[in-house]
Amino acid sequence: MAAERAEARRTTRQLALVLAAVQASGTEHPTAERVFARVRRDLPRISLGTVYRNLQRLVSDGRIGALAHLRDRSLRYDPTAPAHDHFVCEACGHIDDLPAGTPPGGLAAAEHAGHAVTSHALVLYGCCRTCRARA
Amino acid sequence: MAAERAEARRTTRQLALVLAAVQASGTEHPTAERVFARVRRDLPRISLGTVYRNLQRLVSDGRIGALAHLRDRSLRYDPTAPAHDHFVCEACGHIDDLPAGTPPGGLAAAEHAGHAVTSHALVLYGCCRTCRARA
DNA sequence: CTCGGTGCAAAGGGTTTGCATACAT
DNA sequence: ATGTATGCAAACCCTTTGCACCGAG
């Protein structure tokens, strides 16, 4: 499920720029399309396919994180690779990172059922600080 | 976010069978395709589009639940409408329901950041009881 | 009789893939 | 030189939609 073989992987301008775009995205959690738009400013001839391929590689190499469990089922990327939870504002769509701290709620129940839990994905929904102030 | 107007909704054989199929699915958490296959046994001429439309309606009417937070981004349906968490076995793919009990882990952090949390989705991943026994 | 639901088929969008070429090693 | 990564475009998958007909109320 992680990188298996370092293999003969080349360092291309495309890969570097895709990584840079995600790293520079802060808390935006960009979609592939958005990363594409950003990288395109420096490399106008890059293709969406290449962006997807590099994004995939960076994720499986553990260099960036992926967010694949949002309610709208969009696929987003995260400069922070280690697993952590997220808060999604239903008003503005902003996605905030949450510290990975506490263990997930259903853990005890799952283990009581005999399952071994190795990871989890948690998304909180609500109205963010900014939107609440605005209302 | 829920049903807004009862309106003039008709009870068709298709709707009833789609509901029945989900209700009979136990803990399978079927995809639309699977519901389609099942309903087709009784109504060979039903179309996938109709299944999707009825599934949508049943969800927004709160008669069944939807699971849109899986890592593989598949969309699944659940006879249990009230929100609850899930455990996914990475070995066999089985999805188990977890009691809705405890509040989610990052709650305190999110509220500390000034966000108002109204709901959440939690999916635990690991190896289920059965697969562990098998190994 | 009405108009909401259905079947069919085509459209959509987001992501992946095949292929010839370009380029990192 | 060697073979990986790229660009392009077509293919894919899953879900949604448009439209004419059907049938529940």
C-alpha cells in the first residue's frame, strides 16, 4: 500500500513542479485540476495526465497526502503526508486540517467485534469560524 | 438537506423494489449496480437510471442511508438511515456497521478552532475478524 | 385525464491508459 | 544508448439527464 520499490525513477521538471504546487497550496487541498492549473503557469505544455501520474507517485512515495473520502467524493491532495483528520465547512467549502491526536471514536467497538484497526479516515462537517462570523 | 416537500410522489413498483433490495441487503452495503442486479430479478425491464433516481430519493427521504466516504470513492447504500460509522476490511472488502455512539475524535480540536461541527463521517480500516482467523 | 415516473440512450465529469516521442541517466 | 516519463487523445467508469411513453392517482 506504500512505495514498494524505489526503482529507476527519474527526476523530471514536471514531477518537481507538481510537488512544489502541492507543497505551496497550504490549506487549500487542491484537486488535480487545480494543481494542473498552477503547474501550467511554469510549464504550459504539461498535460493533465502527467499531473495525475505524478500526483499518484508522490502519494505512494509518501511525499504528499491524498484525501479521497469527502462527501462529494472529490479527490484532493494535501502537502501533509502523515494521516490526519479534516474539517469541512459546508458553507464555504474550506477544508481545515485537524491534529492527528486522539484515536477515532468507534475504535473500541470495532475491536470488540474482533477487527484489527490499522487506520482510519475522519471528516467533520459544519460551519467554520469565518462563515460563522459572517452570518 | 432532508426531504422538503412530500409533494405528489407516486409509489411505483420500481421504488418499492429498490427499497426492498436495500433493506434486504443486510450488511452488504451494495452499490447501485448491485441493487440494479437484484431488482432486475423481479423487474427485468427496470433501467439503471431508474435505480439511481429511486436510490437518491430514498436517501433524501431518509428511508435509507448512503455511504460516500470510502477510500475507493465508491458510492454505497445502507438500510440503516441514521448516520453511523463503518469499519472496512482491507482484505475482503467487507463493510461492517459500527454503533453511532461516541463523538468523533477531532471534535474538541475543531471547536477549539472556532468551527461548529454538525456531523461527521468516520471509516475505520483494518482486517476483520473473519480474515484474521483465516490467516 | 394528468403529470410524475420509467426506459432508453446519450451526455457528463473526473481519472486512467495506449502510444509514439522526448529526455534523464 | 536505454528505457522511463511525457503529451495527446481516446477510453473508462460511474452517475446524471433529455425525451417520449407509460401508468399511478
